[in-house]
Amino acid sequence: MNSALIIRALGVWFVLVIAAIFNGTFRVAVLSPNLNEQLSHILSTVMLIVIIFIITGIFVSKLKKVTKNELWITGLIWVAATLIFEFIFGHYVMGHSWEKLIADYNFLKGRFFLLIIISTLVSPYIAGKILKK
């Protein structure tokens, strides 16, 4: 994987982070006051997954030549960056406990952040398949 693609992928990851922040703000400001917490969380998760696939589709459509391995590596880079950001920013900047951060991954407690991680991982490959890259 060439360095230009890695830099572009990281640039797109920053766009994904901004989109996720806006999505979270929308959940807190609009969904949560009008719906119960669980339903607003589910809707926000679905909305973010759709946003991830739209942004990824635009990114992949602009790539001239890319291999399946490069698409998977892009997803892995995005997941690694997301997890580092989630835990480092969440703990050291936002002051959340490690337990609270890990709790967002607990399906048994109705938390679906893992679906966002999975979507982030697979979206480049799926976009590449759809766009025949």
C-alpha cells in the first residue's frame, strides 16, 4: 500500500470522525429528547453506519487503481485510528472511565458501537465490490 493512499485514507478518516461527532450531537440534541435512550442510540447507530458507507463510497469511487488488499488495509487503518481515538480521547480528554468506554461494546446491554467498528472495517471492501474496483 503506497503512502499516498494511506494519507488519503487518514484524511477520509478525519471526515468520518467529524461526521460521527455531528451524528452524536444530533442524537443528543434531537433524538434523545424526543425518544427513549435506547431507541435514539439505535437510530443514531444506523444513521452513522449509512454515513460511513456513503463517505466510503465517495472515497473509493475516486480511487484510480486499488487492490482488494488495499481496501482491507484501509478499513484496518480506520478501525485502528477509531479505537485509538475513542479510548485515548474518551479517557484522557473526556474523562470517561475505561469501564464506561468498554461498555459501549456490550451487545447484551443494548450497546451497538461494535457495529460501527465492523462497518468501518468492511466499508472500503464492500464499496470496492459494488464499484467494481
